[in-house]
Amino acid sequence: MRLSELGGKEIVDYRKAKRLGVLGQTDLEINASTGEINHLIIPTGKWMGRKAGAEIKVPWHFIRTIGTDMIILEVPENK
């Protein structure tokens, strides 16, 4: 799958059944030495009841499924 194919997908935490954002609004943290994706960095904004500028940093290995319309992940309880 290409990075361009990930854009626009809904990001959902399956444990909480909660929408976290849309991948087009999300940054990827990439390891400069290996080129591997380490984290999705999802800005929360005011619409999630948190202050603007807050973010959720989800390790790549917490992604459970990438479907046609959404990415389903398992966000740890402390995130």
C-alpha cells in the first residue's frame, strides 16, 4: 500500500469505539536510520474536548487493520 492510499481514511480506536481523526490530518514519525514508521501523530483539536495543540501519538504496531475506509487501532489505556 502506498502512503497516498492512506489519506482520507478514518482512524478509529476499536476499544473505545471512538473516532480519532482522519489520516489526512495526521503526521507520521519515521525512523531516519531505518525508514520504518514509528508512530501516527494525530492532532486532537477542540472537537475531542481537549485543548487545541494536543495530540495522540500511537505506535505503528498498535494498528490492527487498514481497510478501504478506515484504519482500526488499539490505543493503550494511558494514551
